Amino acid sequence: MRIGLTYDMREEYLALGYTEEEVVELDKPETIEGLEAALAALGHQPVRIGNHRALAAALLAGERWDLVFNIAEGMHGLGRESLVPAMLDAWKIPYTFSDPMVLAISLHKGMCKRVVQQLGVPTAPFAVLDRSEDAAGLALPFPLFLKPVAEGTGKGIDDRSVVRDPEALAAVSADLLARFEQQVLVETFLPGREFTVGIVGTGAKARIAGVMEVHIPGDEDAVYSMETKENYVGVVHYGLLEAGPLREDVEGVALAAWRGLGCRDGGRVDVRLDAAGRANFIEVNPLAGLNHVHSDLPIMTYMAGGDFTDLIGAIVASALERTDARRSSSR
Ligand SMILES: Nc1ncnc2c1ncn2[C@@H]1O[C@H](COP(=O)(O)OP(=O)(O)OP(=O)(O)O)[C@@H](O)[C@H]1O
Ligand SMILES: [Mg+2]
């Protein structure tokens, strides 16, 4: 099968003058090379496309693919992850991962938590701030956790993210609003253990790829920040969670959110325990990192005994299954 690859490469944007922080969510050349190698090992013909502009040019030039493997994160606005899938929908070209609506909702963590809460999945009490002045009127008890409402890869998350008093709440929310030019999500701080849950598949066929504990030893309030994510070696301890009631709770939260939101093919759900020890939804990553060395979903796949080619094969199989079902029902 001829499989196109859509992605946003860090170096292209650095060359245009973007900063390291602005490009931290984007891909390195090794990531694309790893995906090409896995697709080739599965017997496919990988074809690099690139970002949304390259996709538009290729489409207008008449190029077509049997499937597009899409990991393009985009750069601007709340539709940045939805852009490539929306274009592919318009051109009726099948692609991996979620549709434009799911990607837009999950990118906005406040909107996403509203949906998740309505699904009956536990998630920390929260508010979305437009202005730091509004922080004073919040009814949420301290400690609180603050982050930009629509970023990933730990952007805007550091040791100031946990706030314990009104002064820190006002200062940190004002700083985040100014730095990221978007709303700020204020949540009850979840003090318990943290897990990231890998999922492969869609709907009823979605299955757990692994439940990995993310543990930062020696710091009770440690959070999985941008700095930690980039420099995880020797700092973060990763381990698969053993079977038992806790794993059932964590898996149940992750799968209910994944299925309820309509996420497809593969990704990760981040979960943390509240003060009562119950699993709470933090956020979903329907375009999870797929670097074969550093990304959480591949890492937990290896811990569970799988390899990278199996993981990519399962994602492609899930996408093709959806596509075949649609084709046969529209005949
Ligand atoms: N309510 C909370 N209580 C405690 N810690 C939290 C809370 N929300 C987020 N965190 C911490 O901050 C980290 C990053 O938060 P989150 O997963 O929302 O950010 P992200 O940048 O989108 O992450 P990713 O790299 O997975 O895309 C979490 O892994 C967790 O350690
Ligand atoms: Mg996360």
C-alpha cells in the first residue's frame, strides 16, 4: 500500500525563526525515519508528504495515497491539529487517528473535560480563566494546578504550576495568560500516583497497550513538565502497573474517555489519582508522540513485550478496518 506521511518537522519551523519552545511538540527527522522503517517492514511503501502546505500542494498536483499516516500537530490556532484531517476528509482520503472534531476538542483541555465529565468519567474540578482578575472569584480550594488550556508536551508546566494561595494564583495565571495568549485551565491538584495509558484501536475494539506509571523520585509535588519530558533519562522512573483493582480503575477511566470522545486507532490517556486514591482523567493525546526511542506509547509497548513495527501495524490495521467498513456501507 502507498502510505503518505503528514508531519510537522521541528527544523523546518526553526529555520523560519520559531523558538525551541514553540517547536517542542513537533517532530525530529528520526521520528519520521522510524515510521518509514516500520511501514516498509509491514510491506507498505511510505511516501513523505510533510505539513499542511505540502499536503495542499500535493493534492492540487493530483498526488494520491491509499492511506495517510497523520502525525501533523500544526502550529497556529485551536484547529491546528484538525487541519490535515479536515483536508483529507474533503478529498476522501483515508487517514490514521482521530477526526477533526475529536482533535479540536481534545486540544482544548477545558472543553475536553466538560465532555469527559458529562460522560461520567472522574476528572478534577476545574475552571477556565479568560483574565487573571477572574481568579479571585474561583470557588476551588487550594492547592490548584494551572496550565495553558491548549498546549502539549508539558509546555507552560513547571514548578510554579502548583499554586497554594491567592497571590500565587493571581501571579501564575497572569503569567500564563500573557505568555501563551490563551485561556488558563485551573484544576484541583491531584496529589496521587500518575499513569499514562496506551490505547490501540477504535470504539469497542480499543484495547489497552500498557499502563505505565510515571514517577519522579525524591519530589512529592513533581509534575511531568516540559523540561522533564525532554530530559527524562535518569530523572523519571517508568514502570508498568501490576494487575489488580487499581489497574482496573485506571484502565476503566482511560477507555471510557477514549471511547466516549470518539478517539481512533491509537494514543494515550493521562490519569492521576485524587486524594481518595481514585483515578481521574487529566487529558487525552489522540496524536501521541511516536518517536521509536523517546515517546511514551512506544516505550510502554516495549515494556509490554511488543515492538515498534507491531504498534504501527496495529494503528494502520485499525485505520484500514474503519475505512473498509465505510467503503462497503456506501456501496
Ligand atoms: N490537575 C493536576 N494535578 C496534578 N498534576 C497535574 C494536573 N494536571 C496536570 N498535571 C501534571 O502536569 C503534567 C502535564 O499535564 P498535561 O498532561 O495536561 O500536559 P501536556 O503538556 O498536554 O502533556 P503531554 O506531553 O502528555 O501532551 C501531567 O503529566 C502531570 O504530571
Ligand atoms: Mg500529558
